[in-house]
Amino acid sequence: MSGTVLVLNSGSSSLKYQLVDPEDGSRLAVGLVDRIGEASSTIEHDADGTTTERHATVRSHQEALRTVIGLFDEVGPRLADAHVLAVGHRVVMGGQEFAGPALIDDDVLATIERLAPLAPLHNPANLAGIEVARELLPDVPHVAVFDTAFFHDLPAAAATYALDREVAQQHGIRRYGFHGTSHQYVSRTAAAFLGRDLADLRQIVLHLGNGASASAIAGGRPVDTSMGLTPLEGLVMGTRTGDIDPAVVLHLARSAGMGIDELDALLNRRSGMRGLTGHNDMREVHRLAAEGDEAARLGLDVYVHRLKKYVGAYTAVLGGLDVLAFTAGVGENDAEVRARVAAGLDVLGIRVDPERNVERGDDVRRISPEGAAVDVLVVPTDEEITIAHEAISLL
Ligand code: ADP
């Protein structure tokens, strides 16, 4: 092993980390500090087949990372012996500034901070993680890998909102797109799996996790994506509305007297599948729907309907389709959603083989029947390995 990359993903109240061998993709450790800033935080550290769980009060990201480094020392693998080549940080918003990964220095940090108003829920937490990590691991290069970078060169027709030009320019309002690391990884992996040249493929990637986004990718370059200025736009998600008439917001402000913070929480945290069914976990929604729960059934209908609309629209944008790839928690595991999205789309060449669709596995697999015009694939995403590769690409 020539070295490892420590991949860090700092959320507002969590710190996820993986120690990755970028050569063979193996994980030397995987862990999570959850509920930072609350009375009792949980720390889970998996290494060498053993899970270490702790409960403690972790007040800040700084304490969280100190605890993690302590765990590496205590139960291994020791970071000092792991030849850490770089720390790769997931950063959600890279704005117009970052078209690829960036070696972090004070200027890069200042730019990420300047972009915070565009991603108030994410960039400040990402920034806190970077600052702490640079302080505690000062001897290795730190690299920021942006969720938006893959979509940096989205065609103007797709990136531009039909909003007053001056207002848009003044406030940096455009479609930035998110989950870029995943869309990039999945589209490349799909081409490799099919033994096809990426340049020849028109692909739609459906990243369906708690957050969900669709992208249209031609020849390896994105030509449209469903998330916009923020991750709120597009598909129905675990707790977010996705597309909605913006006048709903005006209406609720005017006639229900809702303030900005309340609306923000409503649209981002109390809507989507949770708002429609009471649950953001799709397994629970299916369980209720099977019992005849009307709200759960309608929730699934709305979820699938939105996906179908995007598949149709993106096939049109691409002028045809070669690959439809499902990824992330729902995309990888939910055979019913996959089948329902594909149902009735024969007209677009999209068909799903019922037996292949229900087979489970951790590897890339084709779920369309032999000879189908569109290769429908399930591609387990791997954002951490992509972040690790992007990080060492700069060394
Ligand atoms: P995140 O966006 O948090 O990274 P993931 O990609 O891990 O999310 O997806 C988490 C979601 O995946 C869960 O909330 C749940 O809705 C869904 N999910 C996980 N396993 C299954 C399953 N077996 N069947 C259906 N949905 C699943």
C-alpha cells in the first residue's frame, strides 16, 4: 500500500469519515460521530471487522475530530502508520468558482466561506470540519472536493433560471447542481461496466437517497440536473419538496404569516415523503402502503410520477437514451420504485426484467432484459472513493 486518504464529510451535527486506500478502494476504517452539540453524541468506528461504539458529549466539530483521532490511536489503524497522503473534504457548494477539486489554503477557505450564503445549511459545517482538520492534521495536504464541481460547465440553457438577468447576476442565482461526485462516479462506472466508451453514451443517473437528484449526461458531461441553486429543487426527496410552484412560498408568507425560517424548515425538513406520509424512510412507506395506508400510497405515486417526468424530459434533452442508472439508498435497494419508474416507458426503449430487478447484490448489475434498447443499471455509488481519487489527483 502506497498510502491512504482520510475522507471527511462534516454535516451540521455529524462528522462522517473513511480511511480509504485509493489504489484498491478498500476501507481501513469507516466511522461516524452523530449528534454533535447535543447532550449525548454517538461515535461509531469500524475497523478491521470490529465496531467500536461510544457515547459521550461532543460539543463541537473540533471535539469530534479529536475523539476520532483518539479512536484511530486506540483501536487502530494508527493514522501515524497509515501513510495518510491527503485529507479529502466533501464541500457542498463550490459556486461558479470551483470546476474541480482544490488544494486548501487560506484563499480557498475564504472563498468557501464567501459562498456560505448560497448553502447556509452545508458550507458552514464543511468549513468547520476543514478548519479543525487542518489544525489537528497539519502535516498533510487538505483538498476540497465540491458537490457542484461536476456541474460547473452545465450548458447555459440548463443552468439559467428565467429570472430577471440583473437580479440573477447580482446574487449568483443559477442552477448549480449537487451530488456531482456521485453522478460522475456512477456515469463512469456504468460505461466501464458496459465496456463502452463514455464519450458515446447518453445517460440518465437517478441518485435516490434521502436527498435525490437526476442528471442527464452526454459523453460524460452533464447537460442537465434536477437540483438547482440549492438541493431543494427537483425530485421528491425524503424530507424536501423538490419542484414546487414558488408562489406557494409567497402564498404561505402572505396568508399564513409564515416567516423565512419556518418556510425553510417546511420545505427542507417537513415535506417530501415525510410530509406526505409521515416517514422519510422508503421501507416504512412501503410497509404502510402494503397495509393499505392511503397517504403512503399517494406518497409513492407522487414520488414515482416525478421520476417518470424527469426520465422523459431528460431523454428529450439528450435526444435519446442509452443508459438509465439507479443509485443511492432507494435506487440501489428499492426494486418496486425501479419497476414503477420503468413501467410504461417501452416507448423510450426502457424495460426492466422483473427477475433481474429483484436480485440483490453489492455490485453493478443490469436489470434490463437482453437486447433492450436502453441498458437499465443499478450502480452502487461510492462518493468516498471518488473524493479520495480527486484529492490525490492534486498531489
Ligand atoms: P443519504 O442521502 O442520507 O446518503 P442514502 O443514499 O443512504 O441516503 O439513502 C437512505 C435512504 O435509502 C433511506 O432513507 C431509505 O429511504 C432508503 N433505503 C435504504 N434501504 C432501503 C431498502 N432496502 N428499500 C427501500 N429504501 C431503502
